[in-house]
Amino acid sequence: VDGDPPLGRLIQALEECNVLPVKGHSVVYWMRMEDMRICDNRALAAASAMAIKEGIPLLVLFVLSPQDYVAHDRSPRRIDFTLRNLALIKASLSDIDIPLHVVTHKPRRDIPSFVISFLRSMKATRLFANMEYEVDELRRDIQVCELGKDEGISPMFIHDKLIIEPGVLTSKQGKPYAVYSPFQRLWLSTLNGDLDKYLAEASSPEPNPASVRQHPTFSGLFSTELPTAIDGFDCADRDQMATVWPAGTIAAREMLRRFLYTKSRSSHVGLSDPLEDGAVSSDKRSRALVYKEGRDKADRDTTSRLSPYLSAGVISARECVRATLILLGAKKVQATRDTSVGVWVQEIAWRDFYTHVMAAFPRVSMGRPFQEKYADVQWETNQAHFDAWKEGRTGVPIVDAAMRQANTMGWMHNRPRMIAAMYLTKDLMLDWRLGERYFMEQFIDGDLGSNNGGWQWSASTGTDPQPYFRIFNPYSQSEKADPTGDYIRAFVPELREVFGPDVHNPPAKLADKLGYPRPLVDHKEARERALRRYKNPGVQ
Ligand code: FAD
């Protein structure tokens, strides 16, 4: 399946249609779901520079594609977040006389011809967009190149999502990395070797001449209405999401500032406004400076909560890394395990890594395990267990707290994500693809590469060099991730009055009294079953 990764084919297609087009009447920047910002946006900056050079206006197009959202299991929360961000972007662009034209286009197959016909109608010969690395999206863009070539339209797809784009970092044998540690070492030395290149801030777009508002071809674009919802993607908790995850780059920057410069709260991450000050911990250092010790504690509020913003590109990863240089007054990026900020930047490198893996080994995003030898692992088919996991009724408090956090917040702390994913795949022995899909359907930060990477890591089918016998004991994980028990008590009301070790593994009598379920499986037995099945894929 990986024979001819579509990223290479797109780059080739771009070279083939890189002819100088005749000067058009406008330049189009096609904004996508992963680059929802105006500042530090490379394709937008390049489109604006071209418009200025040619003395013609810049137009911005956004195509809402419900069929793609279904195909990618996008959550209503993520779609709603997209729409909330679009509303802010439209207003900001309008202030500088740039129209944002948002259309809903149903048949995903002909989005390329739709985009090309839009350019034709706007008499544009230049199209700019940031690269998306999922297989379907790459194929779509290859088609845009092919159609564009016939029409005298020159598309330009630019790397922007990651700090270092896929293809740059290869092993000594010229192969893409399949293990994180050597990838990360080369990532850091390559980055520090050319900070100006990898962290340079893209310039903001120049205003259009105000006359564009009266222009017969372009004026209508300013008045296109933004939908507030998309059929089939009703976000039932829209107001709550808007409080917990406010849209826009200003909110994202505030979230970054909160992480870098303010002290962590002593409580877990809940449903309150993250930007309101809560009870702060007694530690005088900011979240970023205690990240190393605090990041695995789900009962504290130490991580950045930037994942929805990074996934949707509301803030650039470059800006986040540049901010660490400012915080430390450093000239080189720190990304080693020695310091808290270094550990955090390593997480940004994980984000790069999983997208590199997806671009180099597209099979992972097509439902195939990274390690093909595990394709035949025998999974259970137990709908009742799957439902209990989804609803947070497994009888394992840390797993239930995690799943209920996902269901109410549209987000989960990283450590519970790992514990819940490991529990589904190793204790319940249910297919990792079910969990991967459920997370995408719930999360506001759903990112195909990171979600797939996280799931395959947990299921031991992925890039983790550790063998399959890495099986978390959910009870000891619970004691480490939630030492106070506050996280469990916050999301599992049945256990709200339970303190001490019982909160991690309530005795049967107590659980019955509180109406809390008994565990679905015995961990020791389940562990043995998982070891057996992984050792002999194909055997029950
Ligand atoms: P911080 O700890 O503050 O980290 C900063 C940023 O680094 C994050 O916002 C994120 O962009 C990146 N990052 C952190 N950890 C990882 C990681 N392990 N892999 C890739 N990038 C990382 N992250 C997503 O953004 N979207 C997903 O859909 C997603 N699905 C996951 C599924 C599973 C099963 C697992 C185990 C992890 C998944 N992650 C996903 C990674 C991680 O859990 C979240 O990025 C993190 O919890 C977000 O919280 P934060 O912004 O406070 O992170």
C-alpha cells in the first residue's frame, strides 16, 4: 500500500505544472481545516506577496466538505470549532478588505474541479494553499495540479503545519524514520542548524485596496453568509465548548501565555473557563517550568491545552517554539529531557513525527497497522464492552474518568488517553481502530496523524520499539497519574466521596453500595490473553 506515497507524487505534480501563468485578475488562497489563522501562515503570506507583486487583489476561499468530515470521523465539536474560527477570520480579513468566501460543497470527489472553476470565475491564475498530509487530501491536491495545468492555473502547495516538513529527515540509509528517538535527535540538530529557516515568522497579509469591495466580480464574496452548523454535525454542547475552548488566535496565544508564564492550578482540568484564574498551586514556577514533573499528573493542570489550536492551526507550531526561546532567553531550541521546556518541545516533535510517519507510510491512515505482523491479531467482538468503555462504565475508575472527560470536554489529558487506549486494546482486547474512530468522533483536537500514532503505540502495532508485552496495569497507572484521586472524583460522581487508595480500585461491596460498576474483566487474566494473542497473531 505504501509503494508510491502520494506526497512524492504531489511534489512531482507541482513541478510539472510549475509554468509561469498569464497574469490573472486575482490571487486565491485556499484555507483548509488545519491552517485556520491569519498570522504566521506561509501560504497566505505567499499569496499576499504575489497579489502585491502583480497589483491584483487577494481572495480567500474555504470549502466546507461534509463528506470529508464523515470519511475522517470528524467530531461535531471540531466542525463547530472550525465554524467559530471562520467567523473570527472572516471579520479580521474583512477589516483589511480581503473577502473570505465560505462554501459548502457536498461531493468530495469533485472538490478539485470546483476549486478550479472558482478560480476561473474569479479570473485567477494563481492558487496558494498549505499542504495537508492525509492520503485523501494529497490525492485531491494532485488532481488540482492536473486540472490546473490544463487551465493555465498554477497551484502552489506549501509546507506549513510542522516545524520540519516530511521528507527532510531521513536515516543514514536515506529511509524515513520509524522510531522516535533518532528522529528527535536529528529533528533538533536540523532545527538548531537553521533556526531562521524553520522558525521564521511568515508575514501577515497586506490589505487589499478598498476598491475591491465595489468590484463587480469580487464584491459579492464579502457578503457570503457563514453557516452556523453543518447537517449531521450538530454540536449539542456548543456553548460549553465555546467557554472551554474559545476560538481564535488571540485565545490560542492567551493559552500559550498561560502555559509559559502562569502558575498551574492545584486542581484538575475541568469544564471551567481555562483563562480564568483558579486556585493556584503553591509552586512559584509557571506551568512550563514544572512540565517535566507535572505533565503525567492528570489531577493537576500543567499541560498547555494547546492541542485544539495546533490541530486546527489557529496558532502555528513555529510560534509555540519561538515563544520557548523568548521564555528562556535562549538562542537555541531546547528539546531534551533535562529541562521542563525541553520536554515540552519534544512533544511538539512528536506531533511532527507522527505526521512524518503518516506521510511516509500512508497505510497507517488507511486502517493498516504500522507493523504488518500484527494485522492478524484476533480481537474480541463484544459490543457491550465497547459501549461500557465509550460511556465510562468499565468499573476501572481511571479509565471511566478518562472516557467521561472525553465525552464532556471533547479533550483528554495525554496520560489518561494512553491508559484508556491501552485498556481497550489489551484488557478488553478490542480492535484499536474502534477506539481511534471514537476519539476522532469525540475530540475537538482530532488529528489523524497524532491520533493514529497514539492508538498504534497503545496497541503495540505502531512505531514503539517496545514489544507488545508493554501492558499497563490500569490500577498502578491510576495511582501514578492521579495520586490525589481528584481527577477520578471530578469525572466519576459515584466515587465523589471516596478518598484514599479505594478510589483507584473500589472494593466490590463499596462499589455496589455507590452504584459503581464492577470491573468488566480481571486485569491479570486479560493480560495473559493479550500476551497470547500478540505472540501468535491469527490464533485465538
Ligand atoms: P501538551 O502536553 O501541552 O503538549 C503540547 C503539544 O504537543 C500538544 O498540544 C500537541 O500538539 C503536541 N503533543 C503532545 N503530546 C503528543 C503526542 N503524544 N503525540 C503527538 N503530539 C503531541 N493529540 C492531538 O493533538 N490530537 C489527537 O487526536 C490525539 N490523539 C491521541 C490519541 C491517543 C491514543 C494518544 C495516546 C495521544 C493522542 N494525542 C493527540 C497526543 C496527546 O495526548 C495530546 O496532544 C495532548 O494530550 C494534548 O494536550 P496539551 O495540548 O495540553 O499537550
